[in-house]
Amino acid sequence: MSVKVFFVLIVIGFVTYILTLLYIGPAGFKANFNAQSGMNYDEAISIATAGGYPTTMLWSATLLGLAFTFINYLGFNSSIYMSGEIKKVDRAQLIAIPASVIVFGVIMWIIYATTYYTISPELIGSLAFLYGTGDPAYKLAYPPFFQNLFMFAAPSPLVYGLAIFGFAMMTLSSSMTYLFVCVRLLFAWSFDRVAPTGLSKVDARYGSPYVALIVVSIVTIIMAGLWLYTPWLSLFAYAVFGWMIMQAIGAISGMIFPWRRKDIFEASPKIVKMKVGPVPLITILGFITLLLSIWIGYASISPAMVGTISPTTMEFTIGLFILGIILYYISSLYHRRGIPLELSFKQLPPE
């Protein structure tokens, strides 16, 4: 499926969702919810409020909820993995990354604003509270995600299907991004000799890393099967926590980069060497990123996100980092017979 097809399907779903909610309005949704859900709109809000659902904004809950918002933006910097293939990369990346974040932010604002207008934040919050606390007053057979609640606004299965299919295509297209990133990562590991060098073979005609692409595709299919038919991938429940560890490492590297590798810093483009007073901007941004990583990492394993913390899942998440370190040193010991692996990282880019 081409990018254009994905784009068209996503737009159709988005427009269908927005126009349907605006057409039916709050009164129409409330009437449909009362008639079809087995619950009562006003009673659901009253029961949740009586049970402890807060009627005012709580900063603690809001800040923890930022984890969900942040997760929506994971991967918007993924184009850096393909920056070596981009013409005029210094200008293109500076436009592409912020612009894509802004465009996506506007789209999400429209979705949330329309949802809140028609369905109301009071009902959404109350249903989430009843569902999360296991209250018997909650009668729906599914979680109160807004895509599920949309069925009480849709006038027909076709309209509901178009909107939900559009959301599904949005998720699928974002997953395709990670497929490309994984191919580049595997190629880079192989090129740097951390992984077997055969993985970095490039097709002479098309210039694509076909071996890495084949391996990643096979692994992806296997993982999809495990997701559908086994509970094994539940071990990745703390993936965001692991991502924040990875991001924190990158943030610390950015903070100390101007001093740790001063030669490379001084040879960098002007935008990299920008300073706020005597402090390099990259150091300031790295510090801010580190603070955000710590907070989002904490929020991502809070009970509201994943329930009770599982020691097994936490051990698996941390174990992936330990496994990476072990594999690196195994590769390093293997290459002691020739050119030491560490020399590959003494100069950037490698010559």
C-alpha cells in the first residue's frame, strides 16, 4: 500500500469522524447513548462523582496524563535515522521535524476539541473512572475510548466503519515508520561491525539494504504472530519506560558533548554550536530533555497507565539494555583479532 493510499484513507476517516460528531451534536449523542448503551448519561456522571471522581482539575493527574500526550509524539524525530539520505539535510530536517509536530498537534486538537464538544469531557472522564475502578454501574462491553463511544454518534455501521478504519490506517502507517527505522538501525550496527557485516549488504541496482530489510520483515511478521496468538509481547508493557531510558542517555550525551568531544563540537554546523550566554544550547536542550525523560518514564509505569508494576516486565525491560551491552562487548572481543571495534567510533562520521 502506497503512502498516498494511506493518506487518503486517513483523511476520509478523519473527516468522517469530525463531521459526524458536529452533525449529531451533544443533544443527539446524549439521546443515542441513553437509548443504546444500557446506561444513562447523567446517572453515569453522578455515580462517578459520588464515587470519588474529581469535579475540578488536579495538577497531579494532569501532569501524569501528559505521558499519554507525549506518547503520541514518539517517533517524530525518526527522520534523523535517514538524514544521510536527505538532500540539504540541515535545512530539510529543521523544517520537517517541527512542522510535522505542529501539523499533528493541530489534527489532534481538532479531534479532541470535537470529541469534547459532542461527547463531553464529563462523560468521558466519568466512564473512564467507572471502568478503571471496576464499578458495576459501567455496562459497556469495551473500554470507553472515544473511538468506541463514536458508535453512539454514527448513524450507520458504514459511517462508523469509515471513521474507525481511518484511525486504524493512522496506526498502521505510523508502524511502517518504525519498520524503516529498524532497517536503518540494523544496517548501522552491521556497518559499524557490532552486528554481522553481511546485514549491511546493499543492492547494486536500487541502493537498498536488502538483507537488513528481509531480516526486519521476517522478525516483524513473527512478532505480529506472537502479539495475536500469545501473551508474550505483554513483556513490552514498559516500552515507553525503556524509551525514556534511551532518551535520557541521549540527553546526557548531548549535555556533555561540547566538552567531551570538543573537537567534533567545534567542527559542527553553526546551529549545533549556538549558545545561550556561555552555555551551549545543545546542553540546555539536553538538560530539559533529561528532566522530561525522567518524568515521562515515571508516569509511564504509574498505576493509571499499566496497573500494578510487574517485576518480571521491569526485569525484561532493563534486561534489554543489559543484553545490548553484552552483545557489544562480545562483538568487541571478537574484533580484537583485527581492527578494534572502538576505533569505529573515534571519529564522526567514520572515515
